[in-house]
Amino acid sequence: MIDDWTALAGGSAASLATRAELIARWSEPHRRYHTLTHLTAVLSAVDRLAGQAADATAVRLAAWFHDAVYDGRPGWDEERSAQLAQSRLPRCGVPAGRIAEVARLVRLTAAHDTLRPGDRDGAVLCDADLSVLGGPGYDAYTRAVREEYAHVPDALFALGRAEVLRRLLATPRLYQSEAARELWEERARANMTAELAELTALAAAQPGPDETP
């Protein structure tokens, strides 16, 4: 998947330099989940769903850029990543219309629930980004996410994480494309339900404000 960059953006010197820059960004030492492993997984998931995209090349390029800037600042990271795509892709010879679509898709990953009905490219990218929820590596994923937020105290992290899980579980459909639902929906809900139960039990075991730890 990572080796397919030239099929997306050509083999020019500028394109190869952009590929090298992106790999360096995805390899930054502060990352634990948003790494090359995540990028490879998203690209692999896009391959499985590509037949449902309107512009699979734009979706794959968006996957490369969607967490290229990652400082742990939701919304800001996606905007900077979209701007990076808009800056780098023109020199690779990617058409302006496709660049605009790539930037739109990258921004969309900041809040998957803003996806509009009929947005085929958006559905494929968002579904691929969330494929980890229904995959066999869910436990490793949760550990890596916790490591990325190591600066947050356990109790606060558990509260925030539980809220994220409740919001996801409350959605009628985690995945927008039929193929993704068949692949990951059932297992994703089971994984998240189990994690939420663990977080709830952990919160219940914490001493109250008037209790001695």
C-alpha cells in the first residue's frame, strides 16, 4: 500500500520528496497510534472498499494526508493536514479538482458524523479510518491511544474515552458503506461495548471525594 504512492502522485522528484516527507511525519517519535501502521491499515481498508468510491485515487491520497500533521489537537490537526495536501500535491502534478477533494476529505475526518448522505468518497475514507474498531487489533489500538494521551490522568482519560464510546455506540450505523458494515460493524460494537464496561467498572472502583484512596 505505501509502495503504491507513485501510482497516485507520479514518480517525479517532487512527488518522491513529498512521499519521503509524509513517511517522516507518520514516523514521528511522539506518535503511538497515528503511525505508519495506522496509515497502512487505512490504505488496506480503502482497498477493500475502493469499488464504492467515486474517486478512489482521491480517497487514497486523503488517507496519506489525513493524520500527516498530528499534535493531539482535534480539528487543528486535520486542518493543518488538509493545508499540507493543498501545498504539496500541486507540485506533484495532481489536478486541482482532485486536490480540492483530497483536502475536503481530510477535513472530514475531524468529525465523521458530519458526513452527508451520498458522499461516496467520504464514506469510504471515514469507514476505512474506523476499521480498527472492528478489527483483531482493537486491544493494541486502545493501548496505543492511551499512550498518546499519557499526559492525561487515568480518571479523566477514562471519562473522556467513555464519552467517545457512548457517542459512537449511540449512532445507528458506525459505518456508512454496506461493505464496511458487513466487514466490521458487529465486531466493532462488541469491542467498544466491552471496553466501555471496563471503563465503567474502573470509574466505579475509584474512591469518591470523601473517601480515602
